[in-house]
Amino acid sequence: MFASIDALQAGLLQQNYVAGRDLATVIFLAARLRKPLFLEGEPGVGKTEVAKVLGALLGARLIRLQCYEGLDVHNAVYEWAYARQILHLRILESSGASRQEMEQDLYSRDFLVARPLLQAIEAPQEAPVLLIDEIDRADEEFESYLLEVLSDYQITIPEIGTIVAAQPPFVVITSNRTREVHDALKRRCLYHWIDYPDFDTEYQILRLKAPGVSQRLARQVVTAVQELRRAELYKPPGVAETLDWAGALQVMACETLDEDLIRATLGVLLKHQEDIQLGQGKLARDLARLAQSRS
């Protein structure tokens, strides 16, 4: 799948994803060992983007399962097309079919609706990239269900039997750590924590993702964001917010950061009123001075 860790790292960079050696290594091992990849980190640091970039790099279909509280088998794995089953049942009744014949036809593969997990397992040709996004938002019961899928790449449907993947998908699981994920799930995966990037890495990301932003403004933006993360904020800005802020400043045709501009655009960068209020005070003046000193 990947010739070497260096080749993988270069391929990710070609897709405008800056990955450190440690992240490239764990992705390489997950691909070679056919193990799920479990990525944890703060929101906005690029966990979900790993799966998207891998799909593009491999030329594989990306299948995404967005987790949420109350997610169950019907929404994640499969469900029966009840309306079609009822219609088919009435047709069989009118034709004089026996009860046994009706039951056999009613739960056939024709009436099974595949959801993301089953779609990934049933992929007929090239192995897809399966993204299980924000697993920490799902219930623990759903985590337990995933154990069979991640251990043997198979799904058991009582009415049909066990469906085994011909080509195991490349599985990427992400978590924002809003709660602890059970160890039984983590043990089936290779684990990596994606932290906030350092200045040089974030500057490189910004230049790749937003080439229209001048070098001077890019350095000022990254300097300000890096400093904000050191403040006592409820929710520090992630890389996604850095890119959003740079894009907003570009739309406004800004060439340099100043105190008033920072105050006016903090809502792009920060998402909690308490953080914005903190940023609009002395912090905005300090950010402006620091950012201009780094340009």
C-alpha cells in the first residue's frame, strides 16, 4: 500500500497534509498490519482530515460514519426496508403463498439497507477508507458492537448470517476525548495522539492550505494563534480555526494584524463568549504587538 514511511509522508504532503514522522509511522504500520487507526486529540487538529487525505492518496472510496448519542445498529450498520417488506408481504398473501415462503422472502438480502459499516465490509473491489468519526459521542453499547467489526472485519445479521469483508477497509477512528473510550476498543487499534502543531508546522500548513495569504500575514496569524493557546481559554483554537481566520482576513484584504482587527474578527477564531471577552481586552493588544514583532 505504501512503499515506505518516507513515501507516505511525501504523499500526504502532496495532498497538502503536513504529517510529522510519528504520525506517518503509525499510519504506515496500520496499513501494513491491517489494524484500525485510533486518533485522539483536541477538536480541529486534523484527525478527520487524515481519513480524507488517505482516501484521496489511495484513490479509495471514503465511507464516513458520524457518531452521536443514541447511534444504533439501524443507523450505523443495516436496517430492513419495512415499507417494501409490507408491500411484498401483501403481494405474497394475494398470491396464496404459504407462511414459510413469506418468511423466507421477507428477510432476504433484497430488503436489507446497508449503512456505513456494512457498506465498508461489503465493498466488492478496492478496500475503502472507513472513517468512524468522534466515537466518544456514541454510547458505550455501540462501542461494544464495534468489537466484532474491528477484530474480524465481519458483521453478523441474525436473519442472514455472517458477512466477512473480502478486502478489509482501512479504518480510521477519531475521538475528541469528551469521554474515555473503552480499553477493549483501543486494544484493537494502533493509537496516536495528534497535538496542536508548533509554530513552524502550523505556518507550513497555513501556507499550503491558504497560499493567497501573504507570508507576513501568515506569520502574524500563526503567532497570534499560538499565543492564544497559552491563555486560559475555555476552548483554544485549532488548526481549522487558524485557517478560517486567515481566510477571513484575506477576504477583508488585510495585510497586517492590529488590535482593532483582532477584536473585530475574534468570532471567527473563538467560539465561546467568555473567550471572546478575554480576547477583546488586554490580550488583543498583546497579540497585536507580538504578531507584528514576528513579521
